[in-house]
Amino acid sequence: MSKSITQDMAYRQSLMKYAEKYGVSRASRKYNKSRSYIYFWKSRWDGTVQSLACRSRRPHSHPNQHTEAELKLIRDMHRRNPNLGMVELWHRLRLRGYVRRPESLFRVMRKLGLFPAIV
């Protein structure tokens, strides 16, 4: 995490100190913030300014993403049959246990660089 303190972090720090001293309701009136906003940051606050930094909302994983076995099957099939069209490739993958839709195959192949992007 970055060591620099943003204006927002300093603002939240002063808000947390005020809320700790005078209570959440009074702090919400003074800073014109909702009590739920203050409770949200209060739950994150551990006394340091760094704990009041904005965190990434990016997910660490996706429950339905392609498995490594599926990706290997796609790469191998495309390497062995470079001239196959999308539907024929998808059909041959289905015969080998691939269960996803053609749209998913297209998206993954584009991501892997196996299918040229439309410009």
C-alpha cells in the first residue's frame, strides 16, 4: 500500500477522531455524512491513516471461470486444427468433454490471442 496520505484519508482520519470523541450522531451532523458511512469507515479503522485508504473492488477470482484443463484443451485443439471454424472447433471440443457455450469459447479464445480481434 502506498505511504502517501490523500486528502480523503486525512478527512476520514479527522472524522474518525471526532466520532470517537463525540459519538457517531454528532459527527454525522458536523461532517454532513450519514451514520452508516461513519460506521463503515469506523469498522475498517485501526487507528492508522493507512487503514482509511480506498481498497480495490476487483474480485480475486470468478466462480465460473474456465479451468486450466479447459484452457489446455482449447489451446491443444486449436494448435492441432488451426484452420477450423469456431462452430466446428466448439463441436469437437464438446465431443471431448467441453460443456460451455460457443460464446464463452469465443471470448476465451480472443483473450488467449487464438482468435483475431475485430478492429
